Amino acid sequence: MTAPASTLTVDLAARFPGIVSADSRPGHGGFLVAPEKLIEVATAIRDEFGYDLLSSVTGVDQIADGKMEVVYHAYKTTGGPALVFKTQAPRENPIVPSLVGVWMGAELQEREAWDLLGIKFENHPDLRRILMWEGFEGHPLRKDWHEPFFEEEAKPFKSRWPGGKHFFSEAKNPFHDNIQFPAGFDPEKYTFEDPEEALYTSLKKYQIADTDGIPTDHILVNMGPQHPSTHGVFRAAVMLDGETVVSLKPVMGYLHRNHEKIGERNTFLQNMPYTDRLDYFNSMSNNFGYALAVEKLMGIPVAERADYIRVIMAELSRIQNHLIWAGMMLNDLGAMYTPALYAFEERELILDIFEMTAGSRMMCNYFRFGGVARDMSEDALRRTRDLVFDRLPAKVDEIDRLLTDNEVLVSRLKGMGYLSAEDAIRASMTGPMLRASGVPYDIRRADPYSVYDRFDFDVVSRPEGDMYARYIVRIEEMRQSLRILEQALKQIPEGPIMSGKPQYQVKVQAGEAYGRIESPKGELGYYVVSNGKPNPYRYHVRAPSFINLTALEMMCVGEKIADFVAILGAIDIVLGELDR
Amino acid sequence: MYGKGLLKGLGVTFVRFFNTYWDDLVWSWKRVTTGEKRYRSAEGIAHRSSKDARGIFTVQYPEEKLPVPEEFRYVPFLVYDEGADGSKEIRCTSCGICPKVCPPQCIWIVRSADPATGRPRPQPAEFYIDADLCMNCGFCAEYCPFDAIKMDHDYELASYHRNLFGLEQLMKPASYYAGIRPLNAAREDEARRAKEAAKAAKSEAHAA
């Protein structure tokens, strides 16, 4: 249930006696690895056992034991369950060897763990803060760190009930703002070194030889944070040789709100509407992953009709996400708004169904543990059938006709932003990005969840590894989603939509669970640790938009700066999820 | 042939361009024959958000408004039953479930006490919803056991001040609720009546 027995099919403890032991805490699974041998064990996991895809890296503050724990989830790209391994370091000075050399995909995630939990990763190539700003005091996900408007460790707050006297939070803060300074800090006397210096220095890859007596140098360009191509507030510091990209670093966190800290204050159910705000194009998918994780922890089944409704909602999300992606991608390429608005029409019709069923177009908050919030009405089902059988196939074909053979599009996308299959796996790419590099890895097939094993569909993949392949993969995926929807709409059974009684305070026994789904952008995972209390002890989101940026530099180096816009667009990022 | 793909794509935009005018023509004929209008009319909006929609798709807010579906949810309100003498009988019993389930913690309830005896009374003395914090998730309405707090349909809340709603602004009659959510209201009334009937039957059996 909480510790899937299948993760123990690999007997790591027997392979490394004395170094690796099975994690025997109640509800936990996987292996505990001694930190000094971590690299050796990780290399064996990758090379001997074949777990080539490192999905998630995150830390847990085990404050009661005085330990910082790092949790790794590795998967095989050929499918199957996870291999979970963990390592622990003393909490005061947690030092863990970096796994960037084994799996490059650990790079951004280790930076995040350093930023939010203060875990030092030895030999990490670029261990800077990533979501918080340089100079931020403390590591916010540590259990003893409190935010400026701190009231209580966990919701519900007593000031709301039985207290009840309304106050504005900012009135409690002397600065009347969401700010707190460390003790003894005087902002007037503060001097600092340029916090960006480390970033800019790391971009200088080589010196241009001064051959003709003409002094030449690289140019540093900051694309963003306010730039129309970055889909929000995202920045890329790019070093250019003429127009060619020499090196590049993504800078993020402008939309950071520490979703995970909020999640640890919330009760399990209260997190559900917050997940809507991650990838705000696909709130249904976000709900899905979180519901799966908590259901695993609670060990409850899902009502069958609800499972079908979930699949219908998730696939509708996928279609509208890919449509919008095609539109926005073309915006990035300069085809301002014609394809985007064609895509928006279909999206509006899909959102109408969400609104009828869930009550909101984008912030759906529709899934509950064990089912969904309310049944799909006959009217909503009829509209879905109308769309799926009568309208959307023709509209996907229309987008296809409009764009696929367009010579300008082909010349901009073909052969650009190349990413080989090996690099894609190494960098933990998932979703359409990975499949466009020739790895047919789709969680719906590789590690089926919900009722996906009942449907007949193809995993779309293309061997080219360029942006055109990413485009084709997404167009084809819409067709496959329509196939799934047609089957789901035909098979959907009558019955209850909740396996248990609806309750606002769910009982979750102690343990850990990792729930993951194939979201339209890649693998969306939720790592939830419970200690039996009404609030999650640790709540981590493995965001595909975030981790897919690991390969951004790899794809951009050697291309022109103008193509950076397209390459970034082809990854399909959403800042709400990226910055969390 | 180079440029064939471009022409194919332009064909799509041309068909769209043509459809815009063709659909307008079709509707102007309809207007003559059946009196149905494409713009600024309920049937026109319904057409533009149906599966057969083509041509101009946009809705000219605020002259035109999309009808919201019954399940649409916006900032919550408190339901009161109208007594025979016009008194407002608030359904809320200040049980505290909604402030406990509220994810952004935007609900404040002060419980009231009987001034004579000092015993707590079920009705809330004060009830605040900080609508600026509210994330419209609908949990309060979903988990209220008394059908006392419900999600509204009125989404036009823009104002120059902060939207802190007290009892005054929050109280709305049950008839208003039945107006915006007829199916839900009917279902809940039915369930409440059944429950009361069962309770009455039980107490009768008990008395006998």
C-alpha cells in the first residue's frame, strides 16, 4: 500500500551490505544509503539495475531525528515502478554528494533542495539559490523557519474559529508588508556584492582569442524577466558570441510563493485547490496527481465512475493544453495570434465543460480523495460527446493543415534545438520532450494509473529530437487523447462518484507516497510524507516545467539567440508550476 | 512544390474568413424569418458557445454576458430563510466547519452568547469573509452540513476598497439561492424534508 512491495524487487541491500539498508520506518519504503557511498550506489542503480531516469530529488527535514533526508525516485524508461533511495545527513551541517555526475537531471532539483532546505550538495557544479533570491535569510522549508505572517504551524488557525475577530495580516507586521529582517539587520547600512556575479561568471565559458588586433568579447544578454517570449516572468542569462549562444543559465523564482510550505501548513484536503494554481492550464491534471498520492497514503480505492470522469477531464486538459501550446509556440515564432486564437476557441468549449462540472473554468478543484467532487451531469456528458465525436477531431486536423507543412514553420523548427535520447534521459526530461527524442516513455503506459490500462492508444514518439518532432508529437498526442476520450465516453459506467463518504478531515496514516501522472507537460509527481497528523509533514511537487529546463542550455548552445525563443517555447513551461 | 504548405495554411484562414461572413449572412436571414439574432441575444450566445460555432466567436462583455452554469462558484454568501413575519432566520449555526476547511483561511466567525444566561447561541454574532483572500474553491459550501453557506454567481466584485464582507453583505434569502441554483436547492430541500420527516417519525415512535 504505502510501501509498494515491488520497489523491493531490486535487492540493493544485498548488493551493498553494510552501506544500504531497507527503510523500515512505518509506511516508508525503499532504501537508506550511507551518504559517503551514495555516488557508487547511484551509479550501480543506473548501470547495473537499469534505472536510467532520475525522476525526483527532494529533501525532508526530519527535525525530530536531527537529520536532513534526501529522497531520490529513479525509474526505468522501459517502464515499471520506482526505485526509491534515501540518504541522511546531520541537520546542522547537511552535506550530501551531488548526483549531477550520475544523473544530470539532479542539477536543478539539488539547487532547489539547497535553496529551500539548506542541504549542501558536494561537487555540485553551480550550487546557488534558485527559487529564492541571493541574500535571502534562512531556508524556508526547514521546519523551524517561520514566515513573516506566521500564525500557527498548521491550519485551521484558531484566530478564525473560535477567535473570529477579523484582522488584516499586514497590520501585525511593523513594516506593514510581507517582509522580515534577520535580527540586528539594518537595511540602511547593508552593503552587498553583486548577487548576480556568480551567475555571470559561470556563463563565461571561454575567452575569444584576440587574433586580428581587434578586441572582441562575448555579450551578455538577459532575456527577461520581462520578455514576451518567456511566457511570464522568467529570465535566461545568455552569453553570446555574435548571435550564437555560447552558454545560458535559466533564472527563475519570480513567481515563487513556496507552494510546498503552504502545503505543509494546509490540511490534506486544503491542498487540492492550491494544486490548481501550479500549472494553471491543467488544473485537472494537477488535482489528479495529488489525489493519487494521497489516496496511495490513505489506501483507499477510487469509485469506478469517478476514475472514468478523471480520465475524461485529464485528457480534455491535455487536448486544450497542446492546442494552446501550438498557438503560443507560433506566437513565439512570430505568427502573432492567428493560430493562438483558433486554439483558444476550442479551449473555451472545453473549459465550458469544466465550468459546468467543476464550477470553475481554470481553478477546477474537482478531485477528492476517493473520487470527484460532483457527478458529471447528463448535459455535460452530452457536450463532451459533441466535442469529442463531432468537433475536436476536425479542429485538430485544421490546426494540422494550417501549420504542419508550412515552409516557414518547418524551416524554423526542423533540426533546431536538438536533444539526443541519451541526453534527454540523462537530464530527466519527461513528457513530449522525451518522446520527441525517440524515447517512447509515457507514464500512462509505462506505469499505468487510474483506468488507463483499459484504453487502447499509441504512445507517440519521434526519433528526430528536434523542435519539429516536439511539434508533431503534440499534434499526434491530441489525436490519441481523442481516442482515449472516445473509449472512455463509451465505457463510462453508472455508479457512485466517491468510494467513501465525503469528509473534510481525512485520516492519513503515517508514511510516504509518490503519486505521478503523465501531465501534458511531462511527469507531474507529488511526494507526500505524513506523520499521521491532519497536515502533510512534507509535500513536494515534482514539476515537469521546472525539470525540463535542465536541458535548456544543452539545446541552445550553438543556436542563434532568436532560436532560443522557439526552443524555450517548445519545452512548454508554465511559470506557476516552474516557480511554485 | 515550395510554398504548398503555406498555401494550404492560408486556405484554412481563408475558409475561416469566409465563414465569418457566411455565418453572419445565415443569421441575418434567420433574423428575417424567425427573428433570432446572432448578437446580443441568448440564442446567439448559445450558438457561439455550441459545437457548431463558427465565424465570430467572441462575446462582447459587458453588453453581452455568457450565462453561468449552475455549478459556477464565486465568493460565498450566507443563506437565510424568510420567516412568516419577514424575519431573517439565518441557517448558520456557527459550527465552525467552514473556517476550518477554508484553504486560505478567509472566514472568521464570532459565536454569540445569550446575554441573559451567558450560554452560547447557535447564530453567529459576527461573520466575516475576506473576499480578497477567498480562492473560490467552494469547500465551505461543499462541507456545510446545514446548507447555510453557498457559492454565489455574482462575479462582478471590482471595487476601490478591500472586499471584507460582514453579515450585512453576506446574508441573502433562500429564494435567491433557489434562483441561481434551482436543481441544487430543490435536491437539498428534498433531503432536508426527508430528514425532518424521519426525525419526526422517530420521535413519534419514541413518544408512543
